[in-house]
Amino acid sequence: MFDTDRFNTLKTHAIRMNTPAFHLKRLIREPRRLTDFSLNIPGFFYDFSRQRLDAAVTQTLNALAGDTGARKMFASMAAGKKVNPTENRAALHTAARGFLDAGLKPENPQILNDIQTVAQDIRTFSQGVHTGRITGTRNQKFTDAVIVGIGGSYLGCEFVYKALKSTQHPAPSTQHLTLHFLSNVDIDSFGQILSRIDPDTCLWIIVSKSFTTTETMANLAQVQTFLHRHQLRPEDHLVTITAQGSPGDDPSNPVLASFYMFDFIGGRYSVSSAVGGVPLSLAFGYDTFERFLSGCARMDRHALEAPVQENIPFTAALISIWNIQVMKYTAQAIIPYSSALSKLAPHVQQVYMESLGKGVDIHGTPLPGPAGSIVFGEPGTNAQHSFFQLAHQGPAFPVEFIGVLTPGYTGDQTKSKGVSNHQELWANLIAQTQALAEGRDHEDPARSFSGNRPSSLVVIPDLTPESVGLLLSFYEARTVFEGFMLNINPFDQFGVELGKILASDIRTQMAEKNAGTPSGGAPPDPVTAFYLKALFNGRID
Ligand code: F6P
């Protein structure tokens, strides 16, 4: 892609876009700007009118993307081809919600049967818990579930849980469970969870594809000791979600229920599998989870079928390529103007940065430039009062705003300054997109704003399960399209391994010290030795 004529044409366009005539404050005054630079499908509006591009740029981008074969790769992915070559795996997260749609059927029909079997198991299990047919050791109904897992085995589920929870007013169904998330190995996290649950009415759901992740295994050990201390049987209170054949898929350690994560669904793309299905069905009922899946499937179908000029995640991926590879922005922010979407940015951060933060292409050849960029974010308006100073006057970065037309909570409509809270939220959202684009001249340089800072705005109508599904699937599709365009593998994550290996060496040294056994290995380097001593002494000398 990088050494093509089209890419050189894009560079020429960038020079043009960097001239004053193409400042965003001029571009957004064009009468057809929004019509020409926005896309709409039922339930999802994508406005990229405030991106620093024009028709010539989008035409070149579309042609460039056509050359990369990214859409063909997406179709191969949805058909179950092994699009993850380094791990020799398919990437079939779309199949987990494709049961509604014949168009998304993978080549191997057995996969759909397996998915449907797990889905049926989730439905039966969650109904059993809700009706009280399945109870804990002391025959009490479950009220809470703690999800023990990290990274892709947790972030997506937490995002969807928080989003859907916002519509539950005044109170959730008494049958449904409250979820808690135990991801970090930090013992303070475990202590916090214990203060919120009743041991007799708590289910512990261990989510780990590999069932070797040290943080999750350490937390599982805490849970097992906790259950033992309260004379509760693991086979009444533990649920596992793991890959077939993993150390956790072990009938000699009986659990209340176990569900499979499939090797053809990567962790960060797994929220629509049992990883999200079990907890979200316990929290909201299986039917709600199914509605969420149908929202995902709608975006999947759109990503697969819509022509490039109308394809929302494809266009978003192209804009990302333009911003990172050509305009040289090194970061991007995700700013939902909705507290219910407060966990969207951490989820997208993993999906995007773990998928695209690569140094080599699919053939192992080093890339000429960065793939992907830093993703960060916070809900607005909070973000305005923390890091937006830099967004307006520091180094520029593209922002993706998300607006929700109807909030989850529609009570309490007291007006302040003549507007409701939700209108105030939107006033700020609209103002921020304007301020970033237009800027302001001022005689005092400290009070002037250069503007010309790109943003997009995604609008969803509400926080129904369907809308949340559309949003989740949009970010997944956008990420894999961008990976395919860059010719990298968006499904592996070897970059996380070195830290794990080094932690393992350090752990060994700690364990030897705990056991009072002399080290058989190399002595730690002086810096490592300093921190080990500080940790064991509980002070810095
Ligand atoms: O360390 C990164 C990672 O492997 C993620 O890709 C994954 O989602 C997470 O750890 C958890 O892995 P597991 O589900 O195997 O515990």
C-alpha cells in the first residue's frame, strides 16, 4: 500500500489539505458538507464532515482500499477461512451472532451447530439461575456474579453490562443478577469485591480461554480459598468459560457449569460468545443478550455487503488510515457523551491497540511506519474538564464523539438554564465538535485556538441492546478492515509475551525467597534486586 502511486497521490492531497484554503472552518461551511460526508443505516449515523478531507481524498482512499482486497478478506473472515495465519485460526466472531442471518453462514456448518449448542446451554443455565432451580450450596438463590477474567475475557462484557444497565429504571428485575468484575491481580480488587457480595448468593464465573493467564489463575486461587472458608462447594458456585482442552476444561475439578470459548473467536472479539453471553444473560435475561446479538449481526451484514462508499466501518477504517498514515496523527480519542458508554474507550482500546499495534505485515516484513495509533478516551463532558485543554491547544489528535439521542434514564427532567441535563450534554457535544474544527482567532495568543482539529460523530438513537450491539460490531469491523488494509494480522498479539516471560522470571525469584530456597538461576540485575528488596522489606532503603 505504502509504495503505490495512489499512496503518493494521498501524500499530495495531504499537502493540499494543510493549506489555509482547506482549513476545516472553510470546509464545514459548504452547504452539502454533511450530506456528502455522512453515512446512515437504521440505528447508526456516522458523520465524518469534520474530518480533514474532501471528495478527492475519499475517492483516492476508496481506490487504494480497493487495491488492498480488504473487503474480500472480510468476506473470507466471515466465511470461516483462516485469516489468522500466525496462529493458523479462523476469526469467526461474526458467526456467534450470525445465526439470525443466512448470509453470514461460515463454510463449516459444524461451527454453527457448536455455537447454537452453547447458546442453548446459556439460555437453559441462566433461566435455571433466575427461577431458582439452580442455587448455591445452602440452597439460596443467586443474586450476584463475579466475572474473573482479564483483557478480552472481561473488557467487552463490562462495556456492554454498563451500557445496558443504564436503561434499568427504577430497579432491575429481582430475578436478575448484579455483576462485578475481578480482573486485576491486585488483592485490593478482590477485597473490594468481597465487601459487595454475600458468599451464599454469589456465583463466580472464571473466564479464560487459555486458563493459564496468571492474574486470572491467582484470583481463582483466592476464590477457591474463599469458598472453602465459607464451606461452599466449588461445584455449586463456580462456572468456567474456557477453550476446549484447556487446563480449566477438566472434569476432575467439577464446577456448576462450563461453557466453551472457541479457538475461532479471539479474546478481544469474544463478547458475543459465551464470554459475554453467560454473564449478560444472568444480568438481563437471555432474550436481551439475543437482542444485543441481533444488533451486532446488523452491523456485520452491513460491513459485509454495503458498497465501499456506503460502508460505515470501511469508511471509518479508511479515515483512520488517512489520519495515521498520511496526516501523521499519533493518537485518537473515543469520547462518548454518555456515562452508560463509559467503558467503550477501554474496550476499543484493547480491540484496536492489541489488533493493530504491530511491527510487521502478514509476511513478517517490517512495516515502513506505525500501524494503528494510541487510543484513549473518557465520557464527555468529564473529558472536557480533564484533557480537552490539550485537545484544543496542544498537539492535535482526531476525536470520535458518540452521541445518544435518548438516554437510558428518562425521569427527572428538571431544567437548568432552560434545558434538561440531556440537552446540556448535547449542547456540549455539538460545541466541542465546532470548537475543534473552527478554532478562534484572538489578540491574546493564549486565548486563541488554531482549530482544524478533526473529529467524527457517531449517533445512536438509544441504549437498547440492539444499539449497543451495532456500536460494538462497528468498532470490531472497523478494526479488522484497517488491519486488512494495512496487510497485518489483526488477530494475534505476540507483543504481550515478553512482559509475561520476564514476570515469570521475577516471580520465580520471589517464590524462591518465599520458600527460603537458594536461587538456582542467575542473580537479578541490580535494579530488579532493589525493587525485590523494597517489596520484601515493605520500604525503600
Ligand atoms: O495478554 C493478552 C491476552 O492474551 C489477551 O489477548 C486476552 O484477551 C487476555 O490476555 C486473557 O487471556 P485468557 O482468556 O486466555 O485468560
